[in-house]
Amino acid sequence: MNKLDVSARKEVDVTVYEFGLSTLHAWIRFFECPLYISYRLEVKKWQIRKQDREKVQQRKHLIQEKFRKEMGLLVDVPKPGGIGTTNDGNTARLFFVGGGLPYLRRLRESTKHLFADVPSSCKHFLPEIG
């Protein structure tokens, strides 16, 4: 369990943040979250039961093929030796940069501002209202 009272009393060494925080892992998670949601859109459930497994696998394969054909990305493919998947920093970066969709660029910029040293305004996090 997390011991929040111990964490709150612990002194923070701010020198470890001198060079900022990397957005790499945030980009990977921001990439994986909508990807995993898109696999389950047809069944509209997060936990997949036996009866829905085939539908989800078919949709996952379709989405993986579209990524491969349209963007040249291998997504969510297990790496040999059981060391994770192809969802790494390069894949996430190419997804956000190469996607060309305005909301993906906005999502990428949000992660940059979350970890930036300078304060950012709310306009970076809200969609343009026109």
C-alpha cells in the first residue's frame, strides 16, 4: 500500500528535476490509451469476456493493419523474447507527429506543457472554440 503520510513528510530533493521531466513515457501512455479503447469500441466493455474475445481480436487486427498500411507503424505487436510490445517512444512520437490530426497534435502539446519548466496557459489544453 502507499503510505501517503510518510510521502508527505519526506523532504523533496528538487535538484533531481533540474533538467525537467521526460515526456517520453507520457507519450507512450497517451498513445496506448486510445488504442486500447478503440479495440473495444464494438463491445463497449473494458473487460473482455469469452464471447466478445473474437470480435475484439478482429478489430485489433484491423486497426494494426491500418496503422501498418497508412503510417508504416507496427503497433501493439509482441517483441521476441517476451520483452514487451512495439509500443515504444519512437512509435508514439511518429503517431503524434505523423498523424496529422489536430487533436493528436494538441494532445502531444499538452504533454509537453505538463512537463515544461515554464507555466502554460489553459488555451493549450482546451480545443479551439470557434
